[in-house]
Amino acid sequence: MSDTISAATSSNFIRDIITDHLERGRYDKVVTRFPPEPNGYLHIGHAKSICLNFGLAKTFGGVCHLRMDDTNPTKEETEYVESIANDVRWLGFEWKGQDATTPFYASDYFQQLYDWAELLIQKGKAYVDSVSRDELRKNRGTLTEPGRESPFRSRTPDENLDLFRRMKAGEFEEGEHVLRAKIDLASPNMLMRDPPLYRILKAHHHRTGDAWCIYPMYDYAHGLSDALEGITHSICTLEFENNRELYDWCLDAVGFSEPRPHQYEFARLVLDYTVMSKRKLLLLVKDGLVDGWDDPRMPTIAGLRRRGVRPEAIRAFADMIGVAKTNSTVDIGKLEYCIREDLNAISPRAMAVLDPLEVVIDTWPDDLVESGDSIEAPWFPPELADGRTTTRRIPLGKTLYIERDDFMEDPPKDFHRLSPGQEVRLRYGFVIRCDRVVKDEDGKVIRLHVSHDAETRHGTTGSDKKKVKGTIHWVDAQAALDAEVRVYDRLFKVAAPDREDDFLSTLNPESKVVMQAKIEPALSAFGAGQHVQFERQGFFFTDPSDHKDGVRVFNKVVGLRDTWAKVKARTEVPSAVPEPVAKKAAKAPDTRPEKLSRAEIRERRFAADPALAARFEAMKRDLGMSEDEAELCAETHALADFVEAALAVYAKPQAIAKWVVNELLREVKERDLETLPLTAVAFAGLVKLVDEGQLSTTAGKTVFAELVQQGGDPEAIVARLGLAQVDDDGAIEAAADQVIASNADQVAKYRSGKTQLLGFFVGQVMKATGGRARPDKVSDIVKSKLG
């Protein structure tokens, strides 16, 4: 299993930016930061950010700061601070802070932030507003209407300074006043419409106590804290893209010059079957729907750690999913794959029966009834032994336990485990045959009587004389130990719980099943916090809190294979073009792929992903796309996200869909959308240029190719390549005159009745203008001149 750190070995656009900055001498060293708000436990999404920030610092020989952005005392607790520091350390990273064990805190800078706020007031760049919270919200305006000026915006700097100091002194109650930046109430970016910088909060702070009753807003404190610490690259997720303008404004207003921090955004981690809102996770904890922040079903780092996930797996997962510019949903199966791969190499093997069914071997020798027998078995398979030669002894006696679902009284045709008259092999043991079934008065099977073939003992000469199709695990009834096994599954039963009106209604009632199991006696030596693979069951971990002497508790980490993928495959769309086969099967009707209409294929695909189906329907219903356009634009969640982001910039669904279908889909067949340097904003800008006639379709395709290769701004590319649409009648007429004069023979043929030559003339004029003229205007002018 790879033990790499995300961003340390994988190329990504942020790494390319940093490389360019260092080569050009913009910075002489790299300083990144991970700045969580201590208002909850970190989750797997934060782990991606941690791996990225610390990984980049390591790659470029720099440092990464851990800073608690503790500007809201009403939600922050020391417990969260300690858990965050513990999680970062557990993931394998060392931070730069006040010292080796103490991180930085935004609260360290409260006095400096306050002094800068007074400076902004004195410069006329901030004012104290005294309207109510509702009025403040209404005065911000809407996406289509500018904000309205507060009656207190014209206060003098002296008035504002006096009020602000009195706010600090505690003279006012919460909500009476707020300090706002004085920027632009008509800004298209609503965050720039005089945003709040300070508010009154009469709350006890976990570090500063009651020294302050006004606290800086996150957007004000964050960038200035970065600048104070000498951060070079402030890396955050895409939801903060609009905040970048305010980030820069604060640094400018206070007077920071280059080199200074700059903000860069990447796509946050969205994992299916998961919620990662701290508010929702806190609700699960407070309502007792989970067993705390470290419940193994939770996506928190603490929960993953308690479940038995290792930091190596999380770092490998972060490396696998990479760093993208567009939000998309990641299949949770990728995380489970990384966990499985990591644990496979380090977990010893043992046998455990989770749902025991008693089996009596009637042919067991009398002289072994009391003393029993034992089998030597390796802890690791040969391919993973890696010099580990240790084995354990497995007791074997007359009475065993097998897994209840390894027996069926009336099995289907392909059932290769135990049933009446059927033979199977006991793992490391003998071949047995079921001879008799014992049931209780309710008809439930309570015991099996079997016979064994002593000459088929594993590892002896001739042991393979009987060929059986099934091998099952077991434990000796007399020697087995009792253990509590907690079988964990996905916390939610739908792929996108966040999209539901009530996400709690999608909780999986079987996400935790506690079973009273029987385990091998060799596992008595396992202390808390150890991994093991229960053969044929999955990877398990002795609970670090509850497993102790005499109390054995195992958490299921992950199964041996992706069973959810198997379920999904049942509804997966079959390939439209089946793989060729060398020979027709004997029973062709049984093996021939089912022929489906396009509508049936669509129905099955969306049945497998209801969230994607909803987006498809919304594109038809709300955006007016045709069924085919909507289907293609909703081919994946990543593509649907891209389309929606493009529509937010240029709200012409048909135009956007046309370019997605005709151009973008061709590119994403070859490369993942997330790896393209093309952004949704640039894509929408290009579509707009073509759709509004500022750029020809031909020139648009040239610009699109540039954007796919290296990204950038479409207007800048148009200017650089000289592709702007020729809309000037005089220029088009001059080109038409030249083409007509140079093709007298073709002109004569056209005028004699061969009007199909019009296309020839239009093409020649388009060629003469470098493909930049508007085709409809060219056609009209050429027709007019040819008569």
C-alpha cells in the first residue's frame, strides 16, 4: 500500500502554481496553513485539506502552520482544539506553531486585529452600523438589486471610533452595533457590500476568557492572520471563491504589500453516503443518533481511527482522488478500497463465527472426544508472510460452530456450502458431509450432525482426493472465546443524503449490528487497537476503548470486497456494444446480452443513482433542455456540477448544452473532467462569446482547444490569437469584392443559374477573413453582390 502524502508526489494545478512562483522568485520559501475553526471534530474532508497543505509544504521544503481560527466563542471548545491537534498528529504531520505541541491561534492576534480595525475607521474604510440584524440583511440587496445605504454609513471617523471603543468596553448589548467595511453596496459580489468586520458577543472565550466582548468576523481575521504568519499560499475550498475578493481587500486596506498571501481554491471532498456538514454531524451527536464524535460510523477522523482505519489509508485516498478545480462526488468505494489494500498487508488471519450454528461430528474418534485435536495454521498467507513465519494452533474437537448462513436446508443450484447430503471442506481441516438436521419446536435449525473423512485432513498426503466446491470457516465449540463484534455499515442508505429534505430520514437502521461471536482462542493475546482479518468475513479491529481483559470487542473496519459495488452492478447499465466473444455459448438464449432501448438504458442508469436522476429531471423541467441534452449533461455528478456552474455565469441552457454535447463530452471520454484545466467559468465565457456573435463557431473551437490544454480566460485567448469576430460591413464587403474579382469563371456560372456555388463564395470570404466573419452576414453580402 502506498504511504505517499497527497500533493507530495501527485501533480496538480496548485503545485504548478507554486512551482511557477518559486521559479520566478515571487517567494523564496513556501508557507502553507491548515486553519480549522475549533467548533467540531475534523472529518475526512478536512483530511484531504490536511494532506494537501502539509504535503505541499513537504514537497517544496517549506512549513505548514496549524492555526485555530477561534473567532466565535459561542461554538468553540477546548475539546475540539485538542481533538484537531491529535488528528493532525495522527495523520502523520508535524506543524509549525507556537512550539512543537501548541498551534497558532487567531485569538493570539486579537489586539492587532482590533488596532487595524481602528486604522480602517480612521481611513474612512469602516463604520459602525446600528441597524437591526433584519435591516442589515435586507439592506444588502439581492443578486439582481444593489444594496441600500444605511442611515449610519455617513458617520464621521471620530463618531465611529468612539462607538467602536465603547463596543469594546462592553457598553452595548449584542446586536446593537456592528463594525462594517465601507466598500461598495452595488458590487455584484454580495460579500463586498459593506461586510461586517466585528460584532458584539458577550461570551466566554476558551483562551482569552472574558477579556473581549467584541470578536472579529472570520473573513476579516482569516487573511490578516495569514499575513501576520507569513503564509504564502492560502489554500481553501471552492465555496470560498467569492471570499477571495474580500480577502485581498482586507490586506490592501491595512497596507500589506507584496510578497503577501494569496488565496487559491480547490474542490472540496464530497463523499457519497456521507454528510460532512459540522452542523449535521453535531446534530447526530447531540441527538444520540450516533455514539459520539468518534462513533466508527462517523466520517470524522476520530471515528475512522476508532473503527480501525489507518492514517496510511487516508493519505493514500487523498492521493488517489487528487486535487481538482470542480466539485464532484467521490465514490465511497474508493476510500474503502484504500482501507482494504492497506489492511490486507498488515493484518494477521484468524477465524471467527459471527452467527454460530452448532455442528456435531458424529464420526469423531472416541479417544479424541476429551483431548481433542489441533491444527497448525499460519497467521499470514505465503504471499504476505514477508519473513513472518509465526503460526498458531487451532483446537479441533467433536463439536464446532460454523456460520449460520453457511448452511441451507433447501439451497439454490449454485450454493456451494453445507446442505443435507452436501460436502464441504473445513478451513485447514477435513471434508465433512451433513447427515442430519435438528430443529427446535419453532422449526429453527439449531444443530447439524455431520460425518468427516479423516483421510482428507489438510496438509496430509491424499488430502485432496475429494474435490469439493466449498470451504467454510469454523471454531471449536469447547475452546472458542466469546466476543462482541460490531458490524458497521454505511451510516446513510442513500448516496446523497444532503439532497434530501430531511437527511435524518435516510439514516441506515442497520449501520451498526452487534453480534455475539465465537472466536479462535489464539485471539486472546490481542490487546486493544490491533488489526485482524477474520477469514471470509472482513477486516476487524479491537476497539481501543472497550476491548480489555475479559471483554473482547471487535469493530468491523471493511469487508473483503466491495459488496455495495455488487449491489450497484445489478442495476448497472449494460454496455451498448457487448464485448465480442470468441465462441457462441451452447445455450445462446441464456448468455446473450439483453437488448435494451435507449429509454430503458436511461431508466436503468438513473435507477442506480436517484440523485443523478433528479438532476436529469431538473434539467428538463427547469432549464428546458431536451431529453437527450439533459441525459448527456447529467451523465455524471461531476459533469452536472460543471454544467450548473457554467449556467450560473451564462444562463442559456440550450447554448451551454450544445457545447457540452458537441465538444466537452469528447474531451471527458479521454480524460476525467476534474483533470482538465478548463473551468466552468471559462467555458461559460466562451459559449457566451459564440452565442452572442462575438466569435465564430470555428474560432470558438480553437479557443476551446486552448482552454482544454492550458486553461485561461477565453477573451484573453481571443485577443492573443486575433480571433475576434469581424462584424464590420465594410471589411466583409472588401473581402467579398476581392473573392468575386478573383473568381470570374465561378461568378459567371453562378449568374447563369448555378446558385449552389453560393457556398463556395461564402467559404472563400470566410477564409479571407480568417474564419472570423459572421457567416450570416457574409452570406447576405455575397448574395447582394452576385445579384
